Amino acid sequence: MTAKTFSTLRATIFQDPRAIASQAYADGMLLAYNEAEAHPRRINRLIAWAKRHGEVITDNSNYTKRDRNLNAGKITGYQNAKEAINEHSL
């Protein structure tokens, strides 16, 4: 996995309509890309954690819309990173 791949992923944030509409969603995607770049072998665990955390956020009224958008952005970011990692590892 090259740094160029992750810079390409980061550039896609500005093309995602959800990221354009919500800064928290864009922040979540960026956080996910950075974490996936640092720990590419843990990507499946990161996706599973974000999905479990999303369920907690949904069930608990103490979390804000920003929290939900941030986590949704992370899930999308992790999934995009996983696809990029799989494409480059073939």
C-alpha cells in the first residue's frame, strides 16, 4: 500500500456528497483513512468496531447528530480503505 493510494482516498472525500454536506462525516472519513494507513492489517477489526459503536450511538440519546455523522464517515472510510488495500495486495 502506497502513500499515493491514501492521498487518492483523501481526495475522494471532496467528491462524496455526504462529506460535502457534513463536516463531521468528512472528518470521520479522514480519521478512518489515517488509521487504516497506520494499521492496514487491522482494517476488518476497525470496521467491526465502528459498526458496533454505531449501534451504541443510535441507542443512546446522549450522542449528538455530529457523533452519528462522524461514526458513519468512519465506517465509509474504513470500507473504502479496505477496498483500496485489497486492490493493491493482489
